Amino acid sequence: MNRELKRISALVLVMFTALFVASSIIQVFQTDNLDADPRNQRARADQYSIERGQILTADGKPIVTSVKSGDTYQFDRKYKDGKLYAAVTGYYNPIGAPTGIEGAENAQLAGTSSDQVLDRLQNIVTGQTPKGASVQLTIQPKVQQAAYDALGSLRGAVVAIQPKTGKVLAMVSKPSYDPNLIADHTNGIASYESLSKRSPNPLVNRAIAGNLNPPGSTFKLITSSAALESGKYTSNSSFPNPPAYTLPGTSTTIHNADGEYCGASKKASIFTAVKLSCNIPIAQLGAKLGSTALRTQAEKFGFDRPLSIPLTVTPSIYPPSDLNSAETAQTAFGQFDVKATPMQMAMVAAAIGNSGVEMKPNLVEKVVSPSLASSQAFSPAVLGNPISAKTASEVKAMMVASVASGAATNARIDGVTVAGKTGTAQNGAEDPYTLWFTGFAPADDPQVAVAVVIENGGGLGQSGFGNQLAAPIAKQVMEAVLNG
């Protein structure tokens, strides 16, 4: 064989090897990604020839099923109590990308996941009709219903999680929508376009995404944690207690929520400032701590970090650049450019209640194959340890005092010790406030951590406050968990 022929043979071998490797990667390792790509309409049509798996609540009852349709797509997706669960399930239709659990667990539900190869082979051998796997959620129907009902016609969101495991017990966003309208094969596109043009947009999941809100005084939990973790402060460390405070280097004056002193003493402790939700002592504390310390503590709780539950959670924000003292003072009580999701603030409360251990939130209990053998079970996972057990205990005591006789009294439950923190955040000189509550119960052995956000002032402009509207909602959700 002459030299040129050897070169050509070697080139052909290299090209063949490259083709083999590329096709293997596509067929084996990229299957799930390709099937999930909304541009792959052929894959979507193929998926509609398969009976898509059910989505079940924690009690094993289906809230999403597939039924024979008789048209080109063969199966219709049906959502029971669609508006109640829309923030969790999302929707699935022939054209657009699936959302919610329908999108996050698309490969499993469609039966195209790489870990369902044996099921597909079994269907071929036995001649059985192919089916997708079912996904069982951690969502508890009674808690979900309580959160949905308690939020009523208000615009906002509720998140409830189990502190010891991270299981998401409820996730509600309002205004909601009916996924059945978008799943409709004939009018789904028109329904989607109509819903997406509404204001406020019901397709936005305010529990984990959207235009994030300033957390207001709920952020004081992070500021007080940073102070205690520094070793330079205790809960009894105190600051001057004027009725008004001029931010360092500015002419801007801030006040406490009621425009009064923080308690009756000439100085106010960190404990009192959290209990009564006073801005001025916390602003002074924040200025002394500095933005780096506050940012570091916020990041330990999960701010500025990606999170999948497996729905993608928009990262909460602490301003990334170095801040001056005035800006830092404002961030200490959740203003300036601090923004957060209800999921993040529920995580903060849960970590405090769980002795400083933050569990990774999770919506999926298990994936069940068509043969009813559990093919994938999810175990609790530690996300981090943002604070020590000692700090958690001290901050918890402040939150208990806030509910017992402070700024969060509307979260009190008879016979149960509740820990909580309210927030009333400003959005602009003339804009309605954002109202918050986050907390957990029972305080000594938390079964549930809750975060509630109410946008647009709850219809009260700048006259509403967190304890008035958000705290009672959280109370009803906590009661739903504790009453079983």
C-alpha cells in the first residue's frame, strides 16, 4: 500500500471514529436534552403518541392525567383543580415548551428518559402500549388548599416547606390560571397568548420567579444572624434609639415603622429591634457590619446562587458591588437593591428553625415507572450550614418574641409557640408596599416553615403592613400542617 493510500485510509478511519463518537453522544447522552428542546417538534409529536405519566400529590392521588383525544396528538393532558396547582404543575401542550413539573420532569413523564430504556425495551418485546413514568410530589393537598384559600384574591405567593427535609408542602402563586386552557390542542396557543397579555400576568410563578420584591424587615433575620456570627455582637448589643436617623453621609432620614422610638429605653438592643421590627437600630448595625459581611451571610442562606427544586428558582439578590454606609444601612432592613423570592425567605426561616442547617427544597417525592416499581426516590439533602446552632437559637428567640408580643402577633396559634418575622417593604415614593411574613411552628420542633408575600400593598397602597395581611395567611397555612 503506497503512502497516499495509507493517509487516506487513516483519514477515513478518523472520520468514521468521530462520526461514531458524535452519534453515540447524541443517542445516549443527549437524549433527554434533545427530547426536552421545544424546537424538536418531531419529538413532541412522538411524545403525544405515548400515554404521558401522571402527576400525583403526596397522598398518591393524581392531579394531572392523560386521556385519549382521538385527534392527531392522540392524548389530552387533563389538570384536576388546575388553578390550585398551576404554580407547581405548569402546563404541557403540542407547541410551546412545557413549564413547571411538566417541564422539569418532562423526560420522565414522557417515558423518554435515559433511565427508562429497559421499560421501553419491555414494551417492544411484550407489545404493550408505551407509557411514561408518574411523578409523585411532596405537595400536601390540604396545605396547598389552605394556602390558596388564605391568599384569596390578593396578588402574591405562599411557600411552605418542611424544615428537617426540605420537602415543599405547598406552593401557590396568584393570580393563577387554568392549565387546561393552554393544554387544549385546538385553542391552546390562543389561550396562552391571551393569558400572557394580562396584567398582572398569571403565568408568572411569584413563589420562585418574576420581578422579585424587596424583603423588607424579614431580611433583619439575616442581618441579626450576621451580627451574631461575627462574634462581635450578642442579642443584647444595643444602639442609640432616636425616633429618626439620618443615613451616614446623606441628608436622607429613616424612621421606624410607626415613626416612634424602638421600645422605651434610650438604647435599643438587637433583640428588641427584631421583636418590634425597628429599622433604626438595624440600620446602625448594618452600617457597622458593612456590606461584605451582610452579603456573605445572605449568600450562605442562598442569595445570589442558582437553585433547582427541580423547578428553576430565580436567585434572590444582595447588591453585588461594594456599598457605602448609607446603602448598606438600608440593605440591613431589606431595602435599597435587596430582592428575594418567597422560596428564599422560607428557606431562611427553615434553616433558623432547623438549628442552622438548611435543607435543599424539593418538590418531587419519587418517580414511579409504568410497572409501578419506584425508579427514582429523592432523599433529603443538606444545602448548607449558614449559621451555627447557637446563632439559630438566639434568632429563634427573637422571632418567638415577635409573634408573642411584638410586630407579628397575628401569626399566633393557640397552644402553639410560633416563631415569625413580618416585613413591610417600600417600592418607591408613591408605590404600594410589599407585605411579608416568614416563620415556623412549633418553634421548638418545627414541622413547617412558611413565607408569604403580598404585592401591590394588598390593595391598601401604603397603609397596609405585614402583620395585618401576610401574618394571618401564614397562620392558616401553619395550622393546616399542624392539624394534619
